[in-house]
Amino acid sequence: VKASNNIIVIPDGFLNFMPFESLLTKESKTTNYSKMPFLIQKQCIAYNTSAELFVKGKLPEFNDDVLGVFPVFKNTKKALTFSEDEAKSIDQFTDAKFLMYTSATKKDAFKQANNYGVLHFSTHADAGSFSIPANIEFADENLFLNELYTKQLDNNLVVLSACETGIGKLNKGEGSMSLARGFQYAGINQLVFSLWKVNDKSTSQIMHNFYKNYSKFESVAIANQKSKQQYLNDKSISNAKKSPYYWSAFVYYGTSTAKAKPTILNYLLFTFIGLAIALLLWTVIRKLKHGR
């Protein structure tokens, strides 16, 4: 672990439900959460379902055009008070369009989904039961896990900002049959999802930090790590609210690095190589002509 800043976790069984970033790297007697040696403070952690899929997976490209789906459920017992703040944060750091309130329907969300690089769902979700599959709520109706098996999505990233989106029935050799797994089956290679019932306010704060860092570093893995570090170091948040319950629920499935964007140095290098090849060809052709 000490030899690398990146850790790829391939969990099995009940380890699917444990955020490794909340583990302590050494014994600590402090009661101050911000000073505890959590693994997230030094290592960037990503998860995947198998080593084969990780090795064969393509490096993701950065994309910040976001479709945000925010039912909010205003003036109901299900109201997500801080969901609106979450939307404002996304709008601040990305090129975003929002389906808000009653416009956040299942039909409209998936009709527009593939026009955006990032899908962000801020809503309620449930891990399901023995008879009811995992599901996520829209303004009009719920989307169930089995419905995702019929969809084809090509988004760069899906963020499931809702409760228990990574929780589901454990199938031997397959892992958790969760909403996150359903999105993976539909074609999504990068996912941020939750492992338990999350707090509305802390989720909004985590997502604010996440998109700020996603815009800056252009890497989901790094953005996820930085968002948690900044949450722990935020002096406006009480020590009680810095318990791992509040910040470690959201984990990242995908690769630990992003495809590098071409830089001016890349272009200059390719230009010089092209000129060198052209000069070489010109020299060869000239010698051949003189040889005749």
C-alpha cells in the first residue's frame, strides 16, 4: 500500500459494502476525526468488480456536460432540503442542465441521458428486499434494477447521489445486485454510489467538493478522494459530523486515472516528429534522383 498512491479494490462478499477509505492506517488515540489517520488521507481508492475488467477497461475521458435529475420532492414528507444546494454546486463547476421538481421524470431523464457525459441523480433510492428489487425514485415513478438491464447507456460517469445505491442482494460470484450494478450492466464504466442511508446535508457538501475537484483535476478518483479530505478538514463542520458515516458512504467504481488530454507539448512533439520524417524522406528522394 505504501508503494503507491493508488489502490484498486476488488471486493468479494460482504466486503462489497465496506468503504476501505475509512480504515485507519495505524493505531490512534485521538477523538478528533480530522486528525485520524484514515486511508483516504494518503491513498486514492477505486473499486472494480474484477481484475480482468479493470485491466481491459479503457481510460475514461474527461467530460463535464452534466444532466442533473433532481425531483427534490418539495413540500412533501420526502423533501430533500439540501438537494437544491447540490444542484447549485454542480451548476457552478460544470456545464449542466437540470430536470428539477416535477420535470425530473423517468421518461425525460432517459430520453436525454445519452446527450450528456455525466448523469447525476439526486433523489431517494432503496436497496430493495427479497421480493422487491433495488429501485431509485423519479418525480413520477420508480426505476427498478431489472429495467436497467434493458437500457444502453454510454455516459462517461454516473453519480448516484441517493441512499443505498451500491447495496443489493449478494449473489455468489457476482457481488451485489444493486442499482450501481444495473448501471454497469447498461454500459457505465465509471460510477459514484453509496453504501448506506446517507445524510442529506453532508451529501450536498461532499458533492460540492466533488464537482469542484472534478473540474480541477479532471479525474473522478481524485475528485472523490479530495472531496472527503476537504470535508474532514472543513472547520465549519463539527467533529461529530466528521464521523465516517457522514463522508465515507460514497465510493468510486472505475479506474484510478483518467486519459490525459493533449497538451501544447504533445502537439509540438508530433510536429517535430512529422518534420523530421518529412526531412528524411526528402533527403532519400534527393539522393535517389542524383543516383540516376
